[in-house]
Amino acid sequence: MKLQTQIQLLKNQNRIDYSCGVLLLGSCFSENIGNRFTYFQFQATQNPFGILFHPLAIENLLERAVKGRDYDTSEVFELQEKWLSFDAHSVMGRNSQEDLIDSLNKALFRTNTQLEKASHVIITLGTAWVYRRLENDVVVANCHKVPQNQFEKQLLTVEEITGALKRMVQLIQSVSKNTQCIFTISPVRHLKDGFVENQRSKAHLIAAVHQLQMENVSYFPSYEIMMDELRDYRFYERDMVHPNEVAIDIIWNRFRESWISEDAYVTMDEVDAVQKGLSHRPFNPKSEANQDFQKSLSNKISYLQDRYPFMKFD
């Protein structure tokens, strides 16, 4: 008896191997997948501005990075002794105005640099709900716990999202024409917006992505895998909102089947063995057995780094 429905995924033509550069942008789920790329030592960069939940925030980052529009003192503010930007996640917060502006502009430069060498850009869309700041009529990436009466909450239309996604692809491909753009919808439900409101938001995002008819643009069904294949709360964290490690591993493995070149599998297994070796805590560090183990591990790292100099193991 079959107790699970499974989404059929095709193996894509333009798949990722260790020669590829990957940029991941978007919601917190992009970091879950990005962490897998980091673990397996791919050439990947994730969220230079921190987590960005909605399409307009991601578009803003790409536009400023591609066009070289640096930040200045008029675009940052201080709140509770922390300097912040409405365009970035609070993880970018700094103790001084100067440090924040410097960090934001370095992140823009890093984004553009990665775009120039990126063969793949993976964008995870989290929500279609946005907050528009009343003072200047601008949609923010993050409210930073500024009083809610300073914002108006809005649901982006399918047409508005489609336009933003199209501009994202154009910006990316203006830097590197053949870059593969992979869109996905975060399986994290934004239940603080409300159950019905969350479904409306996800529906708008899904409809918008599927209206894109552009070259080198694809869709990976993270949301659908979570909702249809893993439709059981045992695949969630205790908050019943975020996918747990088991779910993330399953979705990563489905992504691997679809988007990672089989030529990379052997190297991924070698990297995995090294990572597990580095996390091993010996019972007796001074034992002969452990000394042999450490020597073998060092040889494995050297072997990998000889072939892939960009790999760095802690």
C-alpha cells in the first residue's frame, strides 16, 4: 500500500556542480538550503542582507547591487542604541551609523561580485504581505519592531509580484546573460498573518511565479513537497510552523535529484566524510588511534583542496 503522494521531478539540463557559483536570496528557507550548499562546500553565497521575506525587498537588493547605488546617512536610522536599515534584516544591525553603512555597501558589492560569477541564482519567496512606511510611502524589507502605526500592511497582487520577479531576472541576466534563475516558495507558513491570509499570500506567489515565461527561469516545488508529500506535523518543529531537520533533509535530497549534477555526488560524499570527521570528538585525543584518524582526515582535506582550492574546512 502506498501511503504517500510524491511529486514527480525532472532532472534539469543546467545542473549544479563544483565549478558553479550559486547565490541564494530570500526567506529563511533559503538559508536552510544554503546551509546544505555550505556544508557540502559548494561555491555559494547566501543572503548578503540577511533574510528577505518578500519579492520587493529582494528586487531592491538586486537593483542596488547591479546599479551600484550605495547607502548614505539618510537611509539608516537608530533604534534602541542599534543602527538599522529598513532594506535589510536586523542581523545587519550595527552599533554605529558608519559601521552599518559600510556593512550595507560591502554587502551590495559582495552581491554584485557573486552575480558576476553565478551560474545559478536561487530565490525563495516567503510572503506576499508587505509593510509600506507611511512617512515616505516606501515598502520596507523589515519593520525592526518600529511601532506598527507607522506602516500600512498590504497584500501584493499577482501582477505586482510578477513584475518584480521579471525585473529580478532582467537584473540578474544583465550581469550574466546565461545565469539560471530558480524560484521556489518557502514552505514556512506565516501564521501570524492568519491562516486564510497565509494561504492567500502563498497563492499569489505561486500564481506569479508560474506567469513568468522567461529563458533560463525554473521553479522548484519546495512548498508543494512540504504540503503534499510531508503533510504530517512530525515534519515540523515544535512551533508547528517551521520544517524540522528531517523535512529539510528530504526537500534538499529532492533538490539534489533535480538540480545537482550526478558528477558532483562522489565529491559530496567525500566532503560529507570530512565534515563528520571534523565533528568527531575522540574519547582520548592523545591515543594512537586518534592520531592515525587525524592524519587520515588531514590527508582527505588536502586531497579535496588540491582539486578544489576554494574549499575551507574549520
